[in-house]
Amino acid sequence: MAKFLVLVIDSFGVGAMDDVAQKRPQDLGANTCGHILQAYPEVRLPTLERLGLINALGFKANIMQPCASAVFGTANLQHEGGDTFMGHQEIMGTQPQTPVCIPFSAVIGPVEAALQQAGYRVKRMGEGLQYLWVNDAVAVGDNIEADLGLVFNVTANLTLIPFSEVKKIGRVVREQVKVARVIAFGGLIGDSQRIHRAAETRLDKYIGINAPASGAYEHGFQVQHMGYGVNAAVQVPQQLHQVGISTVLIGKVADIVENPHGSSYQNLVDSQTILDITLSELQKPGASFICSNIQETDLAGHAQNTARYLDRLQLVDRNLEQILAHLAAEDCLIVTADHGNDPTIGHSKHTREKVPLLVYCQGAPAGDLGLRSTLSDIGATVCDFFHAPAPQNGRSFLPQLRPHRSTI
């Protein structure tokens, strides 16, 4: 019974996409992988090298070499920008929709009316720019930590309101707006005045709650991301469930992808823990799809810490050697990413980069899978591997891996 493992090295891009000059000029010249390797010319990542990392990168950045036996490719991001949430939805087969970019002030009226119609008590807070205060426990406004105008936050004091109710408030907001994400979250804050004191404005246009300053992350943190146009019913986990294949999500992917019929290891950040669980799941009997996210690389990118990023890559590389040793003949592995986060580019945000596709399937002919137009090709390949209905989006490259395909 076969396993299909997708390991997402969060933010490990291999070069700016062709459209960044028009869409994200701040990302011109970004190459997360290339710049990290260039900073350490004598460092070797032997397992990633064997899987074709330098082949996918397209040039020799240090002593590492292309591998003649590798099965490799690259993939563009079909979603706007470079976003972990939408990157993983795209991997799972979602057709990304173009969100709008607007301040919360542009939709405060319809959102307020919808919340009131749903039975909530709603106040406007602030002079000039305002945010909403719902049931004396929940603030609704702009996300001021992400790219402005693309995300709205629903920030809650969970000492006063259950998270189940916060998610209902978030869904009301989600139904009224077309921004990329609505994030419903909260913590055991105690004094709600701390939320109000954390209110900040940006560019005289955006107003929201500074999430770290609000105390929401400190105790009892819970979160749900609600993406624009995301329909879990046509994603990989549901399509596999239809043919009796279970899905196992490990790390950040478990926090952002719906998986009601499978196993989800949530709220994990430590890379070694995530990789230990991944190996354990790989060794269990029965067929399954496993998707694991290594978030600490992305955190290092945000911190603009090249040394820490490399350290996490070395950890992944060592563990990948063990994972390869435990793959059965019928199993398949893809190592990929969801965007870039170049710690050398001069800003601390995600970078819009194509990502590597490093594939290991015994018997697959060596070669280049090409530049795929969407991360959804991964999800389509997973479904094809298990003879499941295709997800909403993507084109399977399984025929290139198994030109004389046998039954799984």
C-alpha cells in the first residue's frame, strides 16, 4: 500500500517569477535558495543535491552540482503575491481567484450591517479611521502585519467568548468581503483594553489591531484562516477520501488546510518534531497521503537570518536521507515550497518566486518536468497516483514519472 509524501520547505524559492517587475518590483532579483548557497560557498546539502536541487535552481551557486539521475522541475505560483495560506490551498488543488486589495474602511458598513443582522452587538471604535468591536470581545479590522489591504483580522479575547463563536463572526465577515484572507483568532487575554491599546493605523488608510501587542498569541491561542474562493470539497483530502485514502497533515499545513476525515498534527513549529512525525507516519501500514510543512525556514527568512535558514536546511537534508531510506518501492516523494522569502533581498516579507519540484519515485526516468504553471499540479499528481477524482485545479505529471503505469 503506497505512500505519497509532499514535504513543503516553507519559503524555499528558486528565483523571482517573470511577473515581479509588474506585480512586486520589491522582489526583483530574489532567489532564496541561490543567495543562501552563495553566502556559504563550501556548504553541501547532499540529499537535496541528489534530488536535483541544483538542477531546479538552474545554476551552480556553490560547490553543489546538478544530479544526472534527478527527476526535477519548477512551479510558478498561480495565486497573487506569495502567501503561505494560498500556496498550500493551491498545492491542494484550489483554483486561485484574484482577491481585491482594499482597506477595511471601504467595507466597514456592509460588514457592520451583516454582523448586526446575524444578532451581534457591534460598535465602531476610533476617531477618523474605525474598526468594529463585536459583543464586547472581538475586534474586526485590517491586518497591519501582512501586505496592507489583502487581509482582515478578527481578534478576540477568548476569556470572554468561545472560539467557536469567533469563527462564526469570521464567517460573516468572510461572506461580505473579497480580500485574500479573513483570519479569526484569539487568546486568553484577560483585559480587553489591551486589544484596544494595540489598535494602530497605517498610511492614514488602514486601521487594525497589532496582534503581538494585543496579547492574543501569549496564552490559549487559537486561529482559523478563511481564504477567498477556497472550497475544501474539491481539494485533495476530500478527493482522496472518496477512494478510501487517508490524508495526514503535519505542521503549519495542518493549521490552514481542512482535513475532516484524516489526521492533522496542528500547532507544531519545531522542525525536528515535524520530521520525526513524518517518518513515523511514513512507516505506518496502509496507503496514505502525507503533507508536512517546515515553517522554521520561513521564520528565518522573515528575520533576515541567513545562517539560521541554512541551519534549518541542513536539518531537513539530514532527515530527508532517513526518509529516502524508508520509502518503499511503490512510494513517491515530492520536495517543494510555497513561495520565497529571500533573507538577503532587503525586506522581511515573502518573495514571489518559483519553487522547486524535486521528485523521488523508484523507476521514474530522470529528467526535467519543466516549469509548471501552478502548484496545483502537485495535488493533481497526488490524486492521479491514488486513482482519485482530480481536484479543482492542476495537471498531473504522473505520466512523466510512470510512463508505463501500473496499478498502485
